[in-house]
Amino acid sequence: MDVIDSPKHGSIIYHPSILPRHRGASAINWTLIMGDKKAGLSVFWADDGLDTGPILLQRSCDVEPNDTVDTLYNRFLFPEGIKAMVEAVQLIADGKAPRIPQPKEGATYEGIRKKENAEISWDQSAEILHNWIRGHDKVPGAWTEINGQMVTFYGSSLLKSSVPPGEPLEIKGAKKPGLVTKNGLVLFGNDGKALMVRNLQFEDGRMIPASQYFSAGETSVVELTAEEVKVAGTIKVIWAGILSNVPVIEDSTDFFKSGASSMDVVRLVEEIRQRCGGLQLQNEDVYMATKFEDFIQKVVRKLRGEDQEVELVVDYVSKEVNEMTVKMPYQCFINGQFTDANDGKTYDTINPTDGSTICKVSYASLVDVDKAVAAAKDAFEKGEWGRMNARERGRLMYRLADLLEENQEELATIEALDSGAVYTLALKTHIGMSVQTFRYFAGWCDKIQGSTIPINQARPNRNLTFTKKEPLGVCAIIIPWNYPLMMLAWKSAACLAAGNTLVLKPAQVTPLTALKFAELSSKAGFPKGVINIIPGSGGVAGQRLSEHPHIRKLGFTGSTAIGKQIMKSCAVSNLKKVSLELGGKSPLIIFNDCELDKAVRMGMGAVFFNKGENCIAAGRLFVEESIHDEFVTKVVEEIKKMKIGDPLDRSTDHGPQNHQAHLEKLLQYCEAGVKEGATLVYGGRQVCRPGFFMEPTVFTDVEDHMYLAKEESFGPIMVISKFQNGDVDGVLQRANNTEYGLASGVFTRDINKAMYVSEKLEAGTVFVNTYNKTDVAAPFGGVKQSGFGKDLGEEALNEYLKTKTVTLEY
């Protein structure tokens, strides 16, 4: 490779713009101010003028509605800029670097960094106002006049929901007053649409949350303890080191008026973290308390946890349904707050009953995942949760269980809307078992203990060895769409009881009860950062969780294929602990000495419960030859009595499948069965009505080599094979001839046969003369390619604990 020599090759320049009008230090700002839909970077040959030399290469990205200079820089301009410079150097060395002329017309270095140029002109649309404010954030700051003084706006976002209630604030030049709300200051464009700003800065440099405009200055002064006086002394030394031009740091010393810059803010925050026991401040804390005395007050309040006592602000989507008003949060829940995704992206969550859109939900980005993990890590290592005693932790979990129960009708309604679960089933199982799970594990919080172990040492034996059970740290939980709240409860209750913090990703198609759960957890009093909910895709948020170096455990319920991918990512990243509850093809053996009517009823429940969207559903029924035909006849008779319809109708037995893609997969599954020669006795078609409804389906004459015999449908499809009378070992061999081993079942009046079969079946759970009977105290999990690790019961706690052995000599 040729050595790059400037005189020989010429100089190249990196610039964060793709348009010649965007030049100088304000290039990114101009991109936002002008409302460009594309941002990007250029690497070009240096010229003597306005950076309009020939282009060597360019890269671009989309500008999201609520992007800021910081988000564009962190997401694209910095990482892609490094790659672009490496590529540019290589092109030069290879002699392949192009020189594409760029126009000089409109190119200017006219800066926007003059405060007088940043005044807001109000007679414009909300989008243009938003672009102006975010384009001037952080320097020099877009400003306006309020009550005779200059006020600068920071942290703008377009308001997509309804305008929250607030107190009017007159703004000079604005045709409509702003509204000071719990979320921030709402501003209005001339098109009737709205935007919101988060922070305000006054002429004296003081910055406040916009929501506190009318209450600023009402906070009482706290008296410092002896220990807090020491911390204040340490911080005064840090200030003196930064403000070296100030002879003495006094209470009235202003950080910025004394000459500090934005780089000094970063230094201050980092030095305090290093020298004050890991105290984590935010840059905004400095901007909001610029005088030393105010800054110390803010630090002390943060040390005492008083800054956490902020009322939760929830922006709901409300619907009048099921004779109630259902209020559904739709944003990411990170560090105790509901917030839009970092890049502003959303997606539609669909009602499977009619295919309509329920609402738009935040689509978590990699940045959001990292924020959630950082919040969980901080809560575990430095927050109140890590210091809380076990009984207090249990008290919070009991309180959360109570709140789930108090809101069970609303939660069941949301579950019916979002997942298609029949309301009565959602009330009893989806929500009811969630309540039971949290109560059960709340009781375990103060009963997690180690043991004392005698060890063999030379006499005299003055050694003591004992074990301690300790939490792992930050845990990730990824749940499926078939039981959205119940799967959340099964994993998160054990995780929290053990003392961990968590980041949970609900299934992309069913996020709403998880977000409602987040709201209730805050009301229960869980400290911020302990529970974080990030809706979004498995490919983005889920993959990042499995790779994240600060996560110590990942619990997953879903398909075997995805489980394998997660396990690989967890191993490669930091060898994090994993528990997997994966696919199943659960066999149900029905002998001719069974109670037939009960076997029919239970067999139907084993297949059609929750529309067949059930991880332990009986994927294959083996029916003894002498009762096979009668069994099939009775099943079809009972199916014809089932009512298919609106899940909110109390008389409905069978609701819609969870989503369109799954319905299509089930129809293809049935087509494959017919092609291979299985007999379609009943169903196999989509119900002719709006929504994603499928007929309960029955196949017989299913042979062992067929696709239906090997693969899980995860739908309302009964797959029946007959076996010869009396051939117990033969049917066991067929039942175990699968790579799955989640659940199984047997129906017989012969207790000896039942015990023999249950011993030989290769599955994590065996049901005898019953099915689907799970309980919060009974461990649940699979073997073989159905995964490993347990949910529920005492064993579930061990999935979220580590054992430490301590040996001492006395």
C-alpha cells in the first residue's frame, strides 16, 4: 500500500453534510433547520475556499422526525464517518479515488451560532418550529421572549398524541399561548398542530424542566449532613480545578459565567462520578443548577433519592370498549419514564378480531436498548433496589400483584384486543395466573438462603464454610405473543424476587399489556430502572439484548430456531446465563381403558385451549385402535358446538389467531397435511369473516413420517394417529420419536400403566388424566430441543441466582 503523502496526493476533508449549502461547524444544525429528509457526510478534496472541492465519497441516512444533532452524530455521522475515512484512504492508495465536482452556488459559512439569529418566528407550522428549535439545540439555542425576558428552548419533539391539560403561558409573538404540562411546554404552529419542549433556560443561565415553569424556585433548601458536607467539599475542589481562573469558589459562583464550556460539563460529571462514590449525574443537572450552592443542593437531593419522587407521566391511547374506558400506554418504559423511541420510530399493533390498528407503538432502537440496560445496571449497582432488604422487595411485589388484580378487567380487555384471547380465558388464566405468580414469588423474597457446610481440614478445625445465594445483576427477558402478560409474570416475578433488575422485550405483535404492567409497577413503588420495557423487533432489540455485555442472564420463550441463535449470541458476547423454553410437539396417549368422555373433553382442551396458541398444546394424539373412531366422532360433535367469534363476547369459545402471518402459516400447515395423505376430517380453512379466524381442525391417519407428525402447528389443529391395542411400548417409542420434550399426557384408569408411561415419556411435564394443569408452585420447562431451565416454583429462582461459597478461618 502506498504511503499517503499530502503533497503528493492532496489533502482530504471529512464533513458532516451532503449539500454544499451546509458548511462550517453548523452543518448538522442546518440539516435539521431546513427539514432535510436526508443527512449524511462527505469526504472531499481540500480546496482554498468554502469546502467545495471535488467529492471523493458520500454516505447518507434518513432524518427521523425527532432526530437531534446528538442522535444523528451518535447513530450515523460518527461510526460511518470513521468507516468512510478508512475507505477513502484505501481508494487513494489504490489510485481509484474519484474527483466528482460539486457546485459552489449557495455554499456559505454564514453561521447560525449567533444568538440574535436564533429567535423563533412563530407564524409557521409546528414542524418548521420544531426543526428550528432542534436545529439550534444545544448552541446557540432557539429563543423567544416570555414575561419580558429571553427564554431558550431545548429538547423539542413533535406531539403525536392529544394535547395534555396544562396551564397557559403567554409567549410574545405567538398567536396561541403555550401550555405548561406535566410532560413539558406545549407549543402550537399556525397549522393547529403541536410540539413540546422539555427544558427552558433563562438569561442568567439557569435551566429548568419546562414542566416546572410555574413552580421554579419553590423548592426548599435542604440542610446537609456531615457526610454530605464532605461530598460538597470534594465537589468544590473539582470546581476549583476546572475554574482555575476563579480565586475562590463561593456559593454564588456560576459555572458558566466563570468561563466553563460544554467540555467542562463532561469533565465535571465524570470527576464527580470517580471521586464521589460513583454518583452518576447527567449533563443537564449542571445546566439546571449553574450556581455552586444550587448545584450542591441538586447533588444532595440526588444522593437522597429525592429526585426520583416525580409523578409518572403517561401518554395513553384510550378506547371505549367492553363497557369501560381502556387506557393503554404505547411508549418505551425506560428508567421509570415512558418515552418515545430515540429515533421516533413507531409501528402499528393490530387487533386480530377485525384487522384494525389499535394504536402506534414505539419501536425501540439499539440506543433505547442500551439506555434501558444502563438504567437497569445503575438501579442494581447504585440505586435503592440494590440496598433494599428482601422483605421490602416482597412488599413491593405483593403491592404489584394487588394492582394487577385491581385492574384485571382492563388488562384482560387489552389482552383480548391485542392478542385475540377470549376475554373470559384472559381474565382467568392470562391475568389470573399472572396475579398468582407475583404473589407466589413475593413470598419467596425473604426465604432465599444458603447453607453451612462442614469441611474436612487438619485439626483443630477452626474453619467455617457457608454459601450465599445472590442476584445475578441485569437480566434480559424476551417473551412470546401467545400469553403476553402471563409469560411476562412467569419470568419477571422470579427475576425480581431474586433481587435482579430487568429489561423486558415483549413480542412485537402484543406489546400493550407489558406496557400497562410497566405503569402499574411504577404505581406499586418499584424504583426507577428496576423494570424496563422495550417494544420492538427481535432482530433489533432482541438481538442487542442477547449480545449486550452488561446483561448477566437472558430468559427466552419462543421457537427453537430463535432459541439456538440467542444461545449462540449469549455465548459469544459474555457467556451470559441462559434459560430457554422453546418449541414442542407434545404427545398425548389415550388408552382404551380411559374415561372416554373426559378424554375427549380434556383432549380438545389440550389442542384448542387459547386457540391452539399454547406451548404445551398436544401436538399429536395417539389413540388406541379400539376407541379411535368413537373418539374422533365425539371430538367432531363437540367442535360443531363451539362458538367462533368476538373474544369480548362472553359466550365465545374460540377467538382469532394472533396475527395474519400466523394464520397463513396454519393454512399452509393444513395444505401440507392433505398433500401427504392425512385425512382432513374437519376444518382446515379460514372462517369467512373479518379478522384472523380459523376453524378448529382435525386430521386423522397421520403417519409417523408425515410433516404433521413431526412439526408443531401452534394452532387449533388436532393431529391424530392410532396405535395397536395393548402396544404400550410401541406407542411410547413413537411418542418419544421427536426432538422436542416440553410436555406430554396419558389417559388411562390403570394406575400402574399411568406410572410406567409417565416414567418413560421424555418430557419436562407429564399430565395424567388431565391436561394444561399448571400451577405457580410447580416447576415448568422442557428437555431436548424444547430447551432447558425452569419457570415457576422454587427451581425458577435458581435461574436468576448465583451461589457464592465463603470459607473463613477463625
